[in-house]
Amino acid sequence: MLLFSLLLDLIFVETVVTQPAPLQVAFSTLACPTWNWHDVVAHGSQYGFEGVEIRQLSGETNLLKVPELDRAYWLDRRHELDAARFRVAGLASSIRFDHDDPAQIDEQLEIGRAYLDLGMALGAEFIRVFGDLLPTEPAAREKKIAQIAEGLSLLGDLASDSGIQILLETHGDFSASAPCVELMSRISHPNVGLVWDTHHPWRFFGESLEETWDAIGSWVRHTHWKDSILLPERQLTEAQQAAAESAGMLMAGHRHADYVLFRGGEFPAAECLKILLESQYSGWHSLEWEKMWHPELLDPQVALPLFPIKLRELATHIS
């Protein structure tokens, strides 16, 4: 009887150890440029997401200017999240530390401070920031990377008592692993890490997923997901051109891709998820359906509900 009991205990322990953690699935509000706060919370939970990454609301990308996120409504917003059992995974800002003017760097830090206050009120886990573009001349590039590292560290200091992470995205020139490694090797701060946009290094710089993860995985605390195909270059419509210009004003490193519904394109999602699960990654898996910047994409009512289902199907096959 004692032997049988011990055997059951061993089976239980093995099950606990090997059972993968449930996926935390979110979406970026880039998917729904016409939705307000209440739309996001209602549809997000309805479509099978645990949380949301707020990039914009009702078309406004500066979250500090969104009336629904005014300080006077912070308690209401938190109560609504709790009632829906829905979470704010993070706030996706346009903060950048690649500006040449020191006064602009100071301004970015002040914006970061305000985003941290908003993030704490909403229970956000991170603030996303950009590195954007780097000079090609070696000495200027070195100086710029040092400047961005200092800005991230200073914002990390501001975040130290908040429990919020400051995460630079693999976007623009930092879509490639090498600049991320150069940058993060200069930073030793527990509140500073990376958002791995799993698509960008693979599509824009031809990196394998394993290559990217081996290079930057130790700093990755959040992931973005999307899918695309390669189409012949073509003329953009007026609406597409206007959206691309709007994106470029916020982030000069914005690049065009021909996005398709998740699992409908060429992105090796199964390989990506396998790498993350086998590496014990426990952060969010956030869909970036970039309808804000690509108005030709299908509406969020079509694209969003598919992602949690397809990602969890992949996880089932992998485990």
C-alpha cells in the first residue's frame, strides 16, 4: 500500500512538472481602430482572450489623450476589467530614445512617467517602447546605441517600484538580433527587457526563429504574433499610403508587409511556439493585426476570434 501511494505521488509530481502552463493570449488594439474602451473589453473577453495590449483607442495612439483613460476614470476602468475577468497586458507607447535633441529625451522620460502611472492604475505588466532607426556610420551608431541604452535604464529606474517592465520591441533596425544584443548588453536593469515581434526578424532580416531566440531569448518578456506572405511590389491605394505615412510619423522604422490571417501565411508559427514552450516562456502571446496601419485587412470581428483558437490548437499538438 505504501509503495502504491509513493507511485501515485511520483506520477502526480511528474504531471505537475511536465504540464505546460496555460497560454496567456492577448491582442493589440491596432486591430480595431474604431473601437472604444468598452468595445475592447467586451469583445476581447468574448473572443477568448485573457487580455489586451493597448496601442490606441478610437484612433488615438497617445493614450494620455484618450478621454476614457483620464485619471478621473481609472477606478472605473479597473472595476470593469475585474468584472470582465480581463486584463491589460501592457501599454504600447510611441516612446523613443533615438532623438538627437536632449530636450526630446527628457520629454520622452516624462511621457514614460505618465504611462507608468496609467499602467499601474490599469494593472499593466509592461510599457512598450521603440529603438527605431540607427545611423550607418559606426561611431554615430555606437553613440546612438549608448544613448538609447541610457534612456531605457533611466525609464527602468522610474519603473522600479511599479512592478512594470520597460520593453523595447524588435522593430525598425532593432528587428535584427545583433542591434538588440548590442543594446541589451549595455543594460543591467531588472525592469528592462524586450518584446520579441516574432515575425519581424524572420521576415525583414531572414533570421531563423531559433537564431533569434538564441540571441535575444534571455531578455524576451512579451511576444507579438502575425503572419504574412510575399507578394510582388505594387502601388498602394490612397488609404494605404495615408495609413503608412501615419505609422511612419510615429515610428520611422515601420516596414510594409503583406499580412494575412494567422496560420494563413508563411510564418512558421508551430516552430515558434515550440521554441517558447520548450524554453519555459510564460509571458503573453499577443496578436498584432495591424489594421490601423493596413486598412485593407479584414475587420477585427473576423481576424481576432481565430487567434486564440489556432494558437491553442498548436499548443495542444506540441505538448
